[in-house]
Amino acid sequence: MTDAERVIHRFPSTEQQSLSPDPVLLELLAHEPVAKVQLPHGEPCWMVTRYDDVRHVLGGAGFSRNATLHVDIARTTEMLPLDDSILAMDPPNHTRIRRLVSMAFTARRVAELRPRIQEVVDGLLDDIERKGPPADIVEDLALPLPITIITDLLGIPYEDRERFRAWADTFMTTRGFSVEELIDAHVAITGYLAELIAQRRAEPTDDLLGGLVAARDEDGDRMTEGELVSLALALLVAGYETTASQLSKFVLALFRNPDQLALLRAQPDLVPNAIEEMMRLITLSSGTGLAQIATEDVELSGVTIRAGESVLASPGAANRDPGVFPNPNRLDVTREGIVHFGFGHGAHFCIGAHLARLEMQVALGSLLARFPDLRLAVPVDEVPWKDGSAVWGLEHLPVSFGPVAF
């Protein structure tokens, strides 16, 4: 098939958020694993959906994030990638920046946070129990937990959470705001972080943000001021938004699969494996990441992608590749050998993966143990989803517990 003969598929194909990736991705996985797609903004690009192809693209060999800067790259929002963002960097610059924070998120360091995470979860569940049903898993547990932990780590005032949450919600939307409004929100939150950085310079602290400021000031070659602000922003927003969205969706997924919920209640030691299975099955967003540009000719599933062409990899589709995962669309908390792309792959693998896993394990395990009769307080099709968010998530997840009223 020549490029001229190819159908250019529209992506995303739906505005409806769900627990599954955009339907067109699974269609491409089954029938056209390397396809041309048109996103709302930017030039058409290639989309790859098979597990091995996604692994190749995310692995980085022959592909560049940095090359997308100042190019009309395929994207879901009007804003172009930002110069100082770690998400738009390639090694060695990406490695240089990532190394400055990686030690704070090792498995050993994160494990040391378990008592604090358990303390926060227990306090939130105490509040839920004290107030009585109905409760909202989103506002009462899924959001405050990761916000508390990431603000603890960075040393950011917890009482400022509504300010930076509102800014982040604005510039992480895919529609509903003008470019000027998106830029204004980004300027506001980066200005806020710049103020905190200035405070650390005046009064050094031993939190993560203080450590980054010290590293920047001790050796300016390690990180520019713009990179410092962008890194703090990435850690703050990714540190709560993604975990909060996934955790509440995982609870909803278990309500939709009562047999799996019953298994977890009977065998709580399955919770860590259940988290991996739901990270595989339930997409963070529509099912893709950020576009990259091929730096050399690459053949994927029999299709040649030329140097200079842009490519989107779909972790959401690859995580449902039937050649890798038997019965891939089924939630199975006992599934073995789950090697998924829920946290990415390669150089841009989520630096906070260990922390997100631990937060979700503690929260889900404790929630099911505290409320063995937890149940949805509304019909499943009435659970409200966020509108237009780049990170798919629930607006609310109303639940009840205790004796059933008749």
C-alpha cells in the first residue's frame, strides 16, 4: 500500500471518556497496526499499536522528542511542546535532568514512605467513616492522598492545593480554553513555583524542591533556571493528577467486575498484582502518549517510517495486544507475567512509578479492608466523567457502605 492509498484515520474518534482506550486504536491494532492518523492539531502522523512496535518507539532508538519542538507536530491541544519540559528532551539532556531527582524515587526510598502513606490513607478513611455515606472516592481519597504526599516531598504548602490544581486542570485540558487561557494558566503556575524557588534560596530547606534549588545553584551547568521550574511543575502535576485519576477508575473497574472485587476481598495479597493488571487494562488518557520524530528510516510491522516523519505510539492498544496478553480485554487480578506500558517505557518511563504503585496499593487495600460492603451509590452509567481533560478521570465516584436501607 502506498502512502497515497492509505486512509487517514481521525483521532481521537470520540470525546467520550471511559476505562478503555479510544475505540479506533483497538480497530487499528486488529487491522492496521501501523496507520496514518490526523489529530485535532498538527500534521498527520503515523500511529503504531502492536506491543513490539510500541516498545521499539518508546525505547527511543531512532526517535526524538526534542525534534518536535517548534514543529507543527500532531497533538490534541493547540499548545506546542515547551522548550524546557523534560517531556520534550532526549538524552543526554534528559538524562542530566532526570538524574537530579531519580534518587528520591528509587524503590528503597519510596518504601520508606509507606508509614506516611498509610497514615494519610487511614486519616482519610477515618473522615469518610465519621461523615458516613455517601462518600466520594475522588474528592475524599483519590485526590487528597497523592496531593498530600507530593506536596510533602516537594515541600509545597498543602493549603495551596486548590490554586495549583485549578491552574493545572486548565492547561491540561484538550478543549474549552483558548491558547491565551492555556498560556495564562501555565504562566500562573510556573510563577507560583518560581516564588517557592526564590523562598528556598532565601531560606534553604531539606525537601526535594530545596535540594533541586541547591543543585542548580551549586552548579549551573547541571540545570538551567527554566529547566528547574519545568521539572518542579512536572513533578507536582504528574505526582497527583495521574495517580488520583487511575485510583478512582480502578475502584470503578472493580465495581464493574464484581467477581474480581470479590477475589480481592477474599485474597487481599492480590492487590499489588491487581494494580498492575488495571494499569495494563485502564488507560491514563485516550491511549497514546506524545508524538516523536523518526531520526532514521525504521520498519515496523512491514511499514517503513521515513526519517523526519512523526510517530505516535499507543500504549493503550499495545497493553491489549492479544499476541502478548491472552483474553486481553478481560480484567483478571490473578493474571501472571504482566509487563505493561502503563507507566511508559524507555528513557521516559515514569519516574514516580514506584510511588504511584505504593499509593494505589495502600489506598485500595485499606479501602476494601475498612469497608467490606463498599458499593456504588448511583447506577454505574451515572458516574460522571471529567469533560475535556487530557488525563481521563472521574469527576466524582459516589459510594455507600454500611447497612442497606430499605
